[in-house]
Amino acid sequence: MRSPLTALHVVQPGDGGVARVVTDVIGAQLDLGMRVAVACPPGTPLAVAAGARGAEVHPWRAGREPGPRLVAESRRVAALVDLVRPDLVHAHSAKAGLAARIAVRGRIPTVYQPHAWSFEAVDGVTGALARRWERWAARWTDRVICVSEAERRRGEHAGVRAPWSVIHNGVDARRFTAGPGRAAARAALGLPPTAPLVVCVGRLCRQKGQDVLLDAWPAVLARVPDARLVLVGDGPEAEALRTAAAGLCVPAAGFAPGTGLAPGTGPGPRAAAGPRTEPGPGPQPGPEPGPRTAAAAGTATASRTAAAPCGAADRTVTFAGAVTDTAPWYRAADLVVQSSRWEGMALAPLEAMAGGRPVLLTDVDGARESLPPGQEAHCLVRPDDPAALADALTALLRRPVLREALGRRAQQHVLRRFDVRRANAALADVYREVTAAPRHRHELGEPISQ
């Protein structure tokens, strides 16, 4: 009798959307009778969830960024490969892809899933080095899995030559379609029962662009004064974002988005004056390593001051912190927004749409592919554009009937196209193909669509 396939997942980060995707994959693979091992930072949500599902969890104390510890981190992966003796290694995100492919070097089948390309996070010399590494490491990669066709095209344009599969992210719709309605969810979370509510779920970091959302928020309040915003998540920009939110002012009519800050405040060192934002439930965010800080990235709000009259804008923004279950926050929302600067295909909008909520996205990789056809005019804006974001938020908040119609169609779309079982079946097909192929490196062919 043939032994069950053994997969070793090497993962960094161990939280956020990547962790949720990997958790779903692990559960599906265990249900198929596979032996599944996971190497990830200890104590992270992924480590906890993988252990609870029945996977073998091995501590891998790797940071998010390349650095002096990379050699030791790669050696640890090599030692785990010797210990687990997997049939296949699946590396998730850039750092794990770097360390795992250095450790394995093509000796056993290797699948790499970037979950958004590393070279989009950095510019200049660092960006050029990231592109060079991705091109070079393709020789040790049996399959690159992209979560959107746009992500695949971006990698190809950067010169990454590898066998490709495009497998869209999937969601377990049962988690988001069941449960209490909007009013009950708000009551349970302590949120205002009738205020127009915008929810943003994601790691508080430069990639997710919450600073742009805060730049846009005063202009939204000028037109929808009772609107409320909740940021769900934590991350390295938490303190900078709290500082920016504490300095928000409601601008006078006609005041441009991106200038609604009190004089002298911004997401740098904390301003001496100005109240803290509403803390919200859940643990308070703490600093984490990330691609670049808002200050280093030249966050737009840092240098802005305002002559506009100040109001109570900061009290309309709640930081919910890290949560174990995002579903109640989607249920409470009238609109879910993701203001990312780059993505592969964001998971949070799919989750929100599965729950019947309309979404507003920036036009980054995967966004158009995730939306139902025809919703682009209402639900898609340019990245890094607070004025366009404010206009789109205002338009949707003022039209509840349109929001409900968009949400219903979005739910049908996600249930039909982005079921997690479909994604996991496509991944299982990839595993069978790469483990059955001869181990000599073949000529790289055309992309393989799933």
C-alpha cells in the first residue's frame, strides 16, 4: 500500500491572510489523509491553528526580512527536511521562499507561493536585488503558485521564468454566511447601532495602506458626519496610525482629502496633544518587523498640516486590535474597504463578500479578479489616492440600496468562484504533478492554469 504524501509547509509570516490561507490548506490536506508538517514562528496564530488541526508543528524562528540570520534560518529548514523527510516542500511568502529554496536547492519537489511579490515592497537597489533573487531561485522551483493572474503577469514581467499555476484564494463560506445579522453583531461588539460603518481588516502596515484611508477619512466625515471607521488588526504601523488618527480634523466644506490633520501632527513621533483614539476590544497592537515604516516610506500625512477647523474626527475611528475571528466585524459593517498599495489577491475582501458585504478596493493585483463583473465603477479606486478613496467611500455610504445590491451579488460571486474546496483541490492536483515528475530539471514551459 502506498504511503500517504508528506508535505512540509515553510511559512513566514505566521499571522494575517497568509496564515489563514495556510490553515485552510492544512485542514484540507489532513482530511485527504496526508501527513502535514509546518515550520513557522512559534506562538503565532498559524502555529496554534496548525497544531489544533493535527499537523506536526516545528518552531522556525525566522524574521520577516533577509538579514544576518538568513544562513541559520536556512540551516534550520535543511535540518527539518532531514527530520520530516517530506515528499514535497511548500514555501509561503518571500522570506520562507528564500530560506527554503536555499536549503533544499531542488533536491526534492519544491512549490513556492509568494502571496504578493517581495519586490513590490521595496524600491531602488533592494527592489532590484529582490527581482534578481526571484529570477535566480526559479531554477530550484518545480512550481510557482500565484493567487491571481495579475500576480503571475507581474512575476513574468519581472523576469521570473518558472512553471506557473494560478490558484485563486478561496474562503470557507460557511464561516461568513452563518451567524447573527448586522444589528446583533454591532450590539455584541459595542458599536453604534445605526451609524454608517466602514470596516478595514488587515495587518497595520505600509502594504495595506491604512494611512491612505485615514488621509481620506476627514473628507468622508465632511459629507457623512455620522460615519464610523474600524481598523481591525495590528502590526508595525499601529502607533503611527494611532497618532495620525488622534490628529484628524473634520475639514471645512471643500477642503481636500489628505489635509485633515491638526497642525504639527502626523504619523511620526507621537504628538504631545490630542486624545487617544477609541481602543476597541481585543489586545492592543505592538510593533513588529515589517517591510518599511511609514516614516521611512515617506508617508504622505507626515508632512501635512491643516488650517481647517478641528472637530471630533478622532473619535470616529476605532482600533479593534488583533482578533481571532473577523466574521463578526464583517457582519457589523455597511462597507468593507481595503486600501492596499500592493497584493497578490487579498483574502479579506473575499471573506467580506462571502458574508454579503460590499467592498471598496484599490486597483492592485487580484482586485479586479476578485470583484464581480461590472462592479469596478463603484468598488475600485486608484491606490495611494486619498481623494478618490474619499469620493468612493462617500458615494457608497450615501446609497444604502446600492450597497445592499452590490453585497448580494458579491456573495453569489464568491460562493460560485472562490470556494476554498475548489482552491484546495487545485493545489492537490499541483502536488500530484510535481511529485510525479522526474527529478531532473526540465525546460520551463508555458504557465499552467488551474
